[in-house]
Amino acid sequence: MRLRLALAAVALMGGMCSVNAGQEARFDTALDLARSGQGAAAVAMFRHLAHAGDAAAQVNLAVMQARGQGVPLDEAAAAYWAWRARLAGEGRAAALSDHLTTRLTEEAREALAERLLQDLTARAEAGEMRALLGLGRVETEIRNPARPQEAALWFTLAAAFDLRHALALREMAMRDLEPAQRLSVQARAGAEFARWCTVLAAGERPRSCATE
């Protein structure tokens, strides 16, 4: 009953991080379709918007997959889209993503972490440096057991790019590391930072990137 109520509340969630008016209109249409029982058509529209990066559409797609409304029931896929939304900053995806994660097997949870890591790495390499925070969160919030050294690596890089909250997240990840582990993270982060300085477009590189 608790999950059913949570899903119902999220399914009616409006608002979106629209890129343009056309996407906003499509989102509203998808929401109307879902509310009127036309699940298959709604799923198709939500999926298109979700792949385009709309966090609210990602949540609604996750809800419909978790319900099996307009698409076969698929809790693993629902967990993926709920986490995509959550890591993009959609706070309303938190309860849903937490619940769906508890319903996964260890193998499915590991697969979820790997899929999110691939997506976030690609986004970071495309210049979306906020994805570095997501990479660290995957290592602490989805991995079981968590990998604080890997998380500390990503948060250290995020801090080097002046991302908000990165310093606090880095300190939390490093809190229980041994001195040798902390130094290892720092050395790896230095090498990774140098690599990112060569991967990113000139306009995306911080001034601290070394120049020859």
C-alpha cells in the first residue's frame, strides 16, 4: 500500500526542467495521457523526454515502469530512471529511487551502478562536469558495499572544478580512509585531473589546468 500511494503521488507530478516550449508541451501531453489511462502513449512520450535529459519525465517514466502501466513491469529499469532523475537534482525522485533499489537483487543493483557510471562518465566527458558528483554518489549510495575511495576520487575531481557541495562530499568520503588510502586518492585525482584537462573543450577547462 505504501508503494502504491507513493507511485500515485509521483505519477501526477507536474513541472519539468524543460529545454524549450515544445518539450514542455510534450510533457504536459504525456501527463494528460497518463492521467486518462493511455499508458502506452504516455510512456512513449515520457521516454523520449527522459532520454533528452528531462528529470521530471524520468521520474514519471520510472513510475509507469514500476507500475507496469503502458509497458511491462520492470523494476530494474524503473530504478535506473528514478536514479537518473535523482542524480540530476530532482529531489522528488528520492523516495522512489530508494524504494526501488531495495527491491533489486545484488546483481541487479551492481548492474544499475555500472549503467549509471557509464552514462555519467559520458556526460562528464561531454563537458557536463556536474556529472562528477553523480559518479561519486553512485559509489556511496548505490554500490553495496560502498566504495568510499572511488567516491572520494570523483568528489576530489568535482571540488577541483569548483562544483557546489563537492568539498563537503569529499570530506565525508575521506573521513574513514587510512592515510595511505587518502594519499592514493589524491595521487589518482591529480592524474585524472590532468587527463580531464586534455579531454575537455578549451572553454570547459578550469584555469588551473596546466599549460605547456
